[in-house]
Amino acid sequence: MAKKSTTSKPAGAGSKKAPVKAARKPAAGKKSGAPAKTSKRRVPSQEEISQKAHEIYLERIASGKPGDSDSDWLQALNILQS
């Protein structure tokens, strides 16, 4: 009669697991997501933003459009950074 092996199998041996898939790489020549910007945006001074926001405020009031100082400031910042 043959002797039985006394060694045990490592934990998880014999259990079937789904193979792990590697993350897909984008195809050659294709870029994923938004394009990287190579130029740096200029950072305007607080004084420049304030002056532009005031101009926007005057135009907004003259045309009767609704708004507030925060939206004027953000619009001025966007204009000066572009």
C-alpha cells in the first residue's frame, strides 16, 4: 500500500480564481482625456482683476443684466487669464 503524503497544499491551492486583467493602455497615437496645456496662464494682480471687474459691473448695470460682484470678479479673472 502506498504511503499518503503528509504535506498539505498551500491555502487557496486548487481553488479557481478568475484571471486578473491588466489595465488597458490607450492605442498608440491616441491621447486619453483632455490635452495637456503647454503654456502657463498668466496670474493677474488683484488690482487688475478689480479694475476689470468694475468695468464688467458698469457694463452689466448699463445693460440691466442681473448679477453680483462675485460673478463680475470671476468673469474678470477668466478674461484676464485667457
